[in-house]
Amino acid sequence: MSKPVRISFEREAHKVPLDSILPLRPMTKRITDSKRYERIATSVGAVGVIEPLVVAKAGRDGRHMLLDGHLRYMPSENKI
């Protein structure tokens, strides 16, 4: 008999302060100089983040690890 499938993500979105998010990948100059990053940064500046960042709780201290959305996170963080 197979085990039931468990949901990996929350069913609803939660607001998390940007300063509590720990990026897992560094943003290199090569990335921030790319056309793709420039387009995303322009979009975030104009309309905000449309697609939410994907994070996971890193511990009991309220910190979260950034799993997906590094290109959207950086322009958002710079707006603080």
C-alpha cells in the first residue's frame, strides 16, 4: 500500500519581511549586469513583485531561506 502524498507548500501566501529572507545564491555582477535582470528589476520597480518569492522557514528565529525568486528578491531588497 502506498503512503498518502503530502503537500510541500503552504496553501496560502504569507507576508514575510524582506530583511528576514536569506538568499541561498549570491548575486554576481554578471547576473546583475544581464538584460534579464534589468527587465525584472524594471518590472519590480514599476509594478512590484507579481509572482511571490518561495521561502522556507530556516529556524525558530523568524528567518526564511529563499528557495526561488532570487532575481525578483534583489530589486525588491534595494527598494527598502
